[in-house]
Amino acid sequence: MGMRVATFAISQQMIAAALKTQSTMADQQMQEASGVVSPDFGGLGSSTQQVLNLQVSVTRAQSYIDAATQTGSKVQVMYSAVNSIADLTTQFRSLLTAATNAASTDSASVTQSARDMLTEMASLLNTQYSGNYLFSGARTDQAPVDISSTTYAAATSPSTADASYYQGDSAVASVRVSDSQTVSYGVTADNTAFEQIMRAMNLVASNSPLTTDTLNEALDLTTNSVSALGVVQSKISNAEASIEKASASQTEYQSYAQTLGSDLTGVDVAAVTASLSTYQAQLTASYAAIAKVQSLNLASYLH
């Protein structure tokens, strides 16, 4: 009775297993070197969509952070300008108070001071940031205040509200700081607080000699403006706080999303290194076994 040694099938199975081990080792060597599961999305398997979604979220969060940062700087410049306007308004009120309480008023001096302050007021309301006017609504390329108009300059007492100096529009600037939140921060130069002090300065600047009625009306308007300016300052300050809070929230979310994405795409290099040692030993043993099987033949078996 004859005996047959069938080594071919066994040899092929062992070679296939060795090649699979070698492929696994190659992947892990790449992971060990790069620190990531795969250099492309194709190697992430079921995690691919989640990783893509996280990357989109991180990019979107960064766009909100950038918008908040840029707007925050703009709001700070705006707040500084309004603070300067408030200081100027207080100075003008002191000028009027002294003029109304004096036994005699130097009309020419008070009128000239009012003209100078009106010019300074217009300059503050024409404040720019990065080449854009801050108090002109959506017309950021247009200076919001023009006091050269002869109609505006011919103010008489008693007066009525007059914002004919305003060249902007009614749009209120805002910034989107998240998918669900938009913060309005804009103030236009025709705001009541600005209109009242502009009108008060214009009354005094346009009338000489000054009458008691003109001085009293200008003082009342200035006093009202001081209160209204406090409201404007609070609005801008609150908007700045909201923008900063939203930016911090987006930064925190971005950090979380980046960490989660790294967990999905990254590998534990130490664990991979240990696994590689195991696969190396396994592959070495496989090669030795394959060599042994392939060296078998009937003669050596019968020997």
C-alpha cells in the first residue's frame, strides 16, 4: 500500500497566513511612524463619517471664532469712540452750565468752543476701523456725519430733532457667533444720544449772540444726551461680553471636537509597538514553518 505526502495545500495556507501577518505589520509600522490609524479616510472604516463631521465642526467653529475676534476688536474701537463722545459731552455741559450761571456771557467765546466741539464730535462719529466707518450702518464706505450742510448749520431755538447730518442707513451691524446665535452690536450716528448732543452743539455754534433760551435748551439737550449715552455704552459693552462668551464657548467646543477626532484617528504608539513585536515573532515562526514544509519530499520522509 502506497503513502502520499500532500504538502502543497498546507504550504499555500501557511504562505497566505504569513502574507496577511506581513500586511498587518506593514499597517502597524505606518501607524507607529505616523501616530494615526490611516493616512486617508479609506482606512478609518466605520469611523470615517464621524471624523468628517468632526472636521467640519472644527472648521465651522474656527470661522465663528475668527468672526468674533475681528468683531470684538471693532467693538472695542467703537466703545472707545463713544467714551470719548461721552467725555466731550460732559465738557460741553460744563461749558453751558458756566455760561448760564455767569452774570454776563462771552457769546463769541462760547460759540467758538461749540463749533470746535461740534467738529470734534463729527470726527468721532466718523471713526473708522480697517477702512470702514463704524457708525454708518451698512454703508461702511460712507462717512456717516457731514456738518457742512448750510441747512443743518442754520439751527434756531426752539429746535426740533434734526439728523440731516447723517449720511448712513438704518442697518444695525451684527455678527453670527454660532449656528443659533447672532449678536447685534452696531450703533448708528443718528442715534438719539448723538443727535441730541449734535443739535445742542449746533444750536450754540449757529447762534450769536446767545440768548438765555438757546443756552437753556442746549443744556437740557446735553443733559438728556449724557443719560442716553450711558444706554449706548451699556449696549456696546453687553454686546462685547456676549461676543467674548460665544467665542470662548466655540473655542471650548473646538478643543473637544479636536480631541475626539484625535481619539478616532490616532493610535497608542506604545501599544502598537508591543503588538508589532508579537507579529514579528509570529511572522518569523511562520517563515520557519513554511521553509520546513517546503523542504519535505517523499525521499526525506521515507528516509
